[in-house]
Amino acid sequence: MQLPAGPAALGAPLLALPVAFGISGVANLDSPLSPALVVILVLLGLVSLLILILTGGISHFQDPLFCVFVVFSFVSAVDLIIALEEDGLISGFTELYVREGEPHVRTAHGLLLCYWDGTVHYGLYLGMVSAIGQRKNYRSLGLLWLGSMLMSAVVFLLGNLLGKYSPELSPSFLLNLPYLLILAWAGRRLFQQPRALPSLSPEQVAEEQRKPLYQRPQDLLLILILILTAAFTFFRGMVVLDCPADSCFDYTHLHEPYLRDPVAYPKVQMLIYLFYLLPFLILAIYALALPGCSWLPDWSLVFAGAVAQAQFTHLGSSLHSRTPFPYQTPDDVLGSFLLSNVLYALGPQLLALRCLHSPAFFLPPNPPGLARAKKYQ
């Protein structure tokens, strides 16, 4: 009997709890057989995942990303267990793994990453696996997930290498390399999938693209928001590069002291914003002014996912008790700090929504087969 794709994705995370508890219990045994038992438990977990993938639908193997999403949903459940245990809500599941394998997860940044992976990423996995099972297009969800995963992985890994906890790196850190390779491969597969083109005639596309900017007030407002976002991106980039200006000094000491935290995650985050997000924002402003930039809808989703994940982690880490008190956000500027960072995250989300809901302006002139394109979403 073949299970639908959805139950297979739901079943994988359910294995995380018994596997984590079993490994923790066996590892605490004072016996020379403990390492062997740990290996056996891990192998049993992997075999169970394989069975779930197979029963979830052998026909889904024509889309290998189905297997990736099911396995990663298991990882999401493990991350959620880690976060709950480190915050004292549960105990006895992942102490050994965190202590010996990933001590960096105990930082505020690491815990917020685990919460995001265990909730948002898991929800995206469910949506994409369900879409695969129903033969629907999941390209948009996939690109959103890709941006979020890449941002979380790159910032966390570079922060571990450059921050004050870098001497605590263990050989298990090398396991992140195949993880990054899988993400790169998954991203390539997602970009190769066909787009869900809207059912628009070439005449409708041409009419939309003939409108000047002053006749598109929503785009004009969005450009203004992106300009402000770009300015704030540049400013915070200069702050972490130790710009000698008084405004930069005041900002790090009075408004956002978390940028000075020696764990290095916030500095890496701001530098990624400066060197990658800022050029994208400038190009997006150009694409909103001139028609036919067909690359924008895809990349707006990637950056929307990346910025949403980054801002959630940055905001939470600035306020979390695991962050040393001198680097936590002061109470007297908490309101302005939250407002500025929430609005900062809003710009890329609005851009992605604009591209999804009204894509005609970004389509190439007279795209072939536009009028007869099927609507998948």
C-alpha cells in the first residue's frame, strides 16, 4: 500500500524524538558498547526515513527534491527539539549532540536558527511535499525556502569560523560541506523548473509595460521603500566596518550594540547585506522602473526568504538572554529598534508580492506561448 506524500513528510519528523532520546540515553551508559549502540540507532533512523520515502510514493522519485524535503524535515524536527531543550522546556534529548557536535547552537543566534528551521522551514517542506504529491508547481515556495536556507547556513558557518567560539570547532563541522552542496544542487533544480506563467495575452503585457512610472503609484512607493532599505543597508555595513563617523559609533553603542558582539554573526550578517543585498536592491529599483526584467520575480523570492530569516534571527538574538547583557538592545530604544528592523524586512517581502501578483510588467516582450500557458498556482 502506498502512502500519500503528505503523511510521509509528517512521519519523518516524528522519528526525531525517539531517535534523539535513544541516542542520548545510550550515550550516557557506562559501557564499551555505547558507541556501537549509537551507530545502530542512527542507522535505524536512516532506514526508517528511507522506508517513509519509499512508502510516501515511489513515483515521486521522478522529482528527487521530494527525498531532500523529507530528510530535511527530519532535521527541522531535531533543530526544534534542540531549541526547546536549550531553553529549558524539555530535557534529555540532545545534550550529547550539542555538547560534542555543535556547541555553537547554544548561542542566541544558534537557538533562533533552530526555532526558524523547526517551524518555518518545516511548514515550507510540508507545502512543497504536498504540491509534489498533487503534481502542482512549487517553484515559488522552493525559491523562498532556498533563500532562507542559504542565508541561515552561510551566516552560521562563517560566524562559527570567525567568531570567538571558533577554537571550539569540532571535526563534525565538516559535515556542513555536503549540506551546502545539497543546497546548491537543490537550487539548480528549482531554477530549472518551468515557471507558472499567467494567462495573459501579448496585448495585455504590452499595455502594462507601456505605463510610465508616474502611472504606477504602487511601484513608485515600492521604489521609495527600497531606496530607504538600501540606505539603511549601506549604513549598517559601514557600522560593522568600523566607520569612524560619530553616527556609526553612536548607533553601535546606543541603538544596536548587538553588532559589536564578538560571536561575529551580526557582523557577517551585515556584510552579506552590504555586498549581496544592496546590489540586488539597486537592480530591483531599476527593474521596477524599466519593463521586461524577467529575472526579478525569481530573485525577489530568494531574497525575500533570505531577509525574512536573517531579520528574525537578528531581532531575536538581540533580545535573547543568551546574548551577553552589554550587547542586548537597551530598553529605551527597544521600540525604534523593533520598528526599524521590522520595516527593513518588509521591503523585500513587498517586492516579492508585487512580482507574484502582477507579473506582466516583468515578462519579456511577446513571450512564446503566453496566452496558452497553464495556471498552476
